[in-house]
Amino acid sequence: MNTMAVREGLSPRLADMRRRVRSKAPRRWLRSAPVDVLTECEAEGLSWMRRAARLTRRMCEAQDVTIEADERIVFTRTVKDIPPIGRPGEWRASVPAGAPVHAGPINNICPDWGRLLSEGLLGRRRVALDRRARMRDDPAAVEFLDSAIETIDAVLSLAERYADHARRLGRADVADALERVPAHAPRSFAEALQSIRLCHSVLWLSGHGHCGLGRLDQYLWPYLKADLESGRLDVPQAEEWLAEFFIALNKDSFLYPGVQKGDNGQTAMLGGVKPDGTCAVNELTRMVLRVARDVALIDPKINLRIDARTDPALLTLAAELTRLGLGFPQYANDDVVIPALVKAGYQLEDARNYTVAACWEFIIPGRGMEVVNIGAVSFPAAADRAIREGLAAGDPFERILERTRADIREQVGRLAVATRGMVLPPAPYYSVLMDGCLERGRDLSCGATYNNFGIHGAGSSNAADALAAVQTLVFDERRIAPGRLLKALERDFDGDEDEALRLRLLREAPKVGRNDPGADRWLTRLFEYLAEACEAAGGNGRGGRFRPGRCAAPARDRRLPARRARARAPRAARARRESTRRASRRRWRHPSQRPGAGGAR
């Protein structure tokens, strides 16, 4: 046994497993030999649907079977890269001319994991075969269902290879589990975890990204509850299984795509209410929070649904996880979210069953083919243009707000025109895990119950700060003349006098994040403008609408005059200005960011 200090809450076995994952030990199983799927796709003249299925099959076949001596939940990815199934530009060229095209595989949605567990892959296969017999005169349905069956068989073959290898190693426990799942419904909590681990991993092997785990404490609870009531498991033993599952989710995550490392969308939702409106919190809800705290790894990313009746003890337990600094749990307020989803057109039972996508957009597991971040509106660009044009025209502040509102509506309108009726690539394996696709004989790319597009409002705090500064210092207190500010903006604050003005704006104006209504009201107003612009945009051409959302990262807008001005500024002046700005940032950090201060941004 490893002699390292055992992390509190973890057994020596799990502590050593965690250490190996953090030291990137699973990378030793990766092989560099690429998998060539494109050549056979072209040689056989396969359609895009067939190509997607062939990718899943070949990636499952290419996996080397590896089982560590101390593992009880198995699967380690051994093929590093996802091979292409088409040549550059070929997918775009295959759709009708002028139609907008989703460039990559379907991602950032959540399967119905409960359906997988209750039916097993063989159950899903029977559904596909039955529908194929009923729709045998529909070529599109036959092609889709055959492709879905091909992916099911590929996963079952992979599980069989793992079971055979486990038998050869004398690991009857692992072999017994994999001979049962994911083909059939699990008989235990441990088998349910193994089924999710394998099927979830194959989503990534199939080229999909940001694959959510949904309401973990709901679909796994029946299996844990049965084990606890029968005495097959006690709470510490169940936590041991869950901790291994969490550690396993981090083994391959360095291969997953994202904006930054760790941004992979392996999100799990806890708590809230059931579709019938009753409280959904159970022993597994609390167990997940405890285990995530003890494992202390970046995946899965925990989200907690709360409302006015949430038990303070549950919030205290969640706060213990928050204090680790992993960036979660994220908290979602059911009292706000559920009515908002119903107002946006979601059925009440579905709204009560919501989970989140990678950036915490609200989605419905198994029932949503929603592109939650189809594009972004730049709030800073809208405010910048409105302020410059308004100051130049001698507008009052209310008119500057109207200009901001009109700019946001224009940006949303451009995005709506550019994305309306977007064609999505086929996803036969993902379709197996969703509600209704096999039953309708239609691939997920053809749509699901909910098919909305999300437009993010980016850089909201920057834009709100800018509007607050102009309102306070230019219009209310009249300490800065409109013409003076306009000239500084046009020069991008290049010069000593302009720098002094910039510091006044930085230090003396209201700021978002300080509980200052002078800035926060404009933050609210910006999102109201975005919401009404999305409503005005109409349908998205796929049976859905455009939904407003928020984005923490600033949006880029190459039309910003300040961006051009910076490029023209002399190097020495820019260096002097940046030096002053860095010193200013050190002196004027938010109180919660100063040494010894509590709180969070």
C-alpha cells in the first residue's frame, strides 16, 4: 500500500487512486496510433449518419482493455484523438446551399440516464428493432435505426471485452458486473455506476463534448435505496463506490475539449423537486456533497437546487464543498428557475426536472436538443457605441440607454438571421440515450421536445460599470464634461490627462459586485434588453425560440474603436499606461479580494 498520507474521508485505496489520477498516471495507457475511419467511410460511400455510427464502432473496437488491480469501476480511455469522418468543408457542403450549419458534433446536452438504467442497452435495442419493423418503408428511419443499433452493439462488445479480460485476471466481481450492465438494468448501486461510467465515456469517444450527468441523486437513488434497505451496502461502503466513480470521471478528462482545461461540462445536479413537485432531496443528495468534498477533484461539477424551504443543514454541507475553492457547487433557485422555464414554454413537469449544461444553462435531461450558446451579444460593444454616439449628439442619459437597447436588439437580430434553421450533424449513439428518438425513428439532429437556441449576454459587468460611470460622473454629478470624456474615449485614454480621467472613472464611479444599486440596476436593465430582443427575434426555424442567457467572459467585437486605437498607440505610451493600470489594480482591488478579507466575487 502507498505510504502517502491518506486524505481525510478517503480509504487508502481511494487516496492512492486519487493520487495517480492527479499525477496523470492514466496517460501511460494512451497509444498514439490514429484510428482511420475516414478511408473506409469514403470507400463504402457512407452517409453522414452511417459515418457517425461507424466512428462509435471503430473507437470502441480500438480501445485497449485495461483494468488496474485496485479498480472496481472500470474504463480507461486508450485512444487519444477522435478521427475525422469527413474532409474539411465536406459536411458544410453536404447541406442545402445557404443553410446555416452546426460545425461540430452535438454537445452540451444531457441524456436521460434514468431511461438507460431502467431499460439497459438491450432494451433500447429492442425498441429500435420494433420501430424499424414498423417503419420499414421509411428509408431515413431505417438508416437511422440501423445506425443506432450499430452503436449499441459496439458498446455491448466493448463491455464484453472488459468482462472477458476481468475473468482472465480473476476479477469475478468486475466480470459479473459487466456481463450484466450496460446490457441490462443494474441490480445494484455499484452496477448502476459502472453502467453510467461506460456509456458516458462512449459519448466522448463518439466525438461529443460537454456530456452532462444530469440529476445524479434522482436516477441513482432507487438502486442505492434498495441496497441500503437490503443490507447489501451500508453508507460508508456506498460512499466508497461513489468516490471511485468520481475519481474515474477525472481519469480521461484531460482529453476532453473545452475553452480551458477542466471546462468539460461533466456537470451533476442535486436536490430540488421531483416532477410531481415534492421534495427530491434524499440521502444520496447529501452523500454526493460529502463525497465530492472528500475527493476534492474538478469532476463532476456539482450543482445544487435550492428554494425557500431548503434545509439549512444541507446548505451548510454544501458550503463545506464551496470552501474548497473548486468553483462549485453552483446554486440554482427553484423558486425563480421553474416559473421562468414554464413562462418560456416548458411543461411544468419538465421544468421541475431541469438540470444544467456546461455553463449552467438550464436544460431538460433527455428531452432537449437545445444549442444553449449559439452566439453572444457584446454588452460592452453596445454600451460603448451608445455612449460615444450619445455624447457626440448631446443626448440625455435616457437616450444613451435607448441606443444601448437598440444595439442589443440589432446584435440579436443578426445572430437570429445567421442561425435560424441551423442543420445539426447526426448523432445515432446520443439518440439512443434520449427520449423519443428511437420511438419516432428520427435522429436527435432532427429535434427533440425542446429545440431552443441560447444567446448569451457577455461582458455584462463591464457594460454596467460603463453606464454607471457615465450616468454618475457625467450626468448626475456633472464632474466630467461630455466633450471631455468623448475625446478621451476617441484617444483610448492615451496621455497623462486622459489617464487621470480614466482613474477617476475607475475609482469614483459605482461598480458591479459591491452591492451598489447605482451599477446593479444597469446590470438588470441590460439583461432585460437582451430578453426582449430574444423575444422579438421570433422562432429559430427548428421549432424553438431564442433564449437569453449570461456569460462571464467578455465578448469580442472587432468593431470597437478602442481596440483600433490601442493598436495605433505608441509603444512607450501603452507601456506607461499599462504600468499605471497595474498599480491601480493592486491598490483598488475589491474588498473581498484583499488579503485577509472574506467573501467571494
